[in-house]
Amino acid sequence: MKTLILFYSYLKNRQQCVKINNVFSSFMVLVSGVPQGSILGPILFNIFINDLVYFIKSDLGNFADDNTISDAAKTIPGLIKSLEDESNNAIEWFKNNMMIVNPDKFQVIILNRNSSEQGTYTLKFDNNEILTSPEVTLLGIEIDNKLNFKKHIYHLVKMAGVS
């Protein structure tokens, strides 16, 4: 019981405001969510979404609020159908749990041994369309469809100031 009281006190009566340039908005009470930038925030968020895995048949990777659905199929159309279905399942779960989904942040990459099938494909889900890309950034790592990480390594070397 003391643990519940502790978490309740941690989450209740939280407020936030927005600062644009040097002007602050008025404070508003938060009615949902977890404190951003806190140690407990990602843990509480993962506890909240832990049943999402029961609604996704494909592999689902989570890190804080980043979710990655991955799958394998014998054909590109089969893979696209699976990813569309799983994306719709995830979006439905998020909506049912009063969470907002931002399809503008969705990325799709197809890894394929058959270079003749490399190309751009369209995935359709929840009234959105997204094009596959030959490279994506996942948790700060640039991944390309050949898994050679050349662009990622180039940027790391550039940031380190090494010639």
C-alpha cells in the first residue's frame, strides 16, 4: 500500500507550462503521462504499454517511447501486408489506451538479399501512407538496407573530428 501511495504522490498534481522565446504560458495540470526526463518515466511507460506485445504477432522492440515492429516474409508483398496489419494493430492499441500516435515519425526499411527487388514501396495503414527508405535512424543509429553502417560511421568520425 505504501508503494501505491508513493507512486500516486509522484504522479498527481503535476503541472507544466511552455516557454517560447522568453514568454511563459500559464501552468496547466497534467492528467496523464509520466514525467519527462525522469528516471522513473521510461520504466512507468514500459509498465503501461507492456500488454502491447499481446496485440502484435511480429517482433516488437521497445525503448522508452520508441517502438519498432519488425518481421520477415518470403515475398515483399507478404512483408508489406504483415507490417501494415501489425501497424494497424499497434495504432488501435494506442488509441484504445488514449495515446497519440504520430505517423510522421514512422520509418520503414526493407532488408532484402535480392538486390533486383530493391526499390521504394508504399505501406498503407490508418489512413496514412509511408514510403520505404534505403536508410533510417533508429535510436540515433543510422541503418541502411545493406547493413554496412557507412553513413553512420562517417558521421561518428566527423563528430569526433578525426580525418
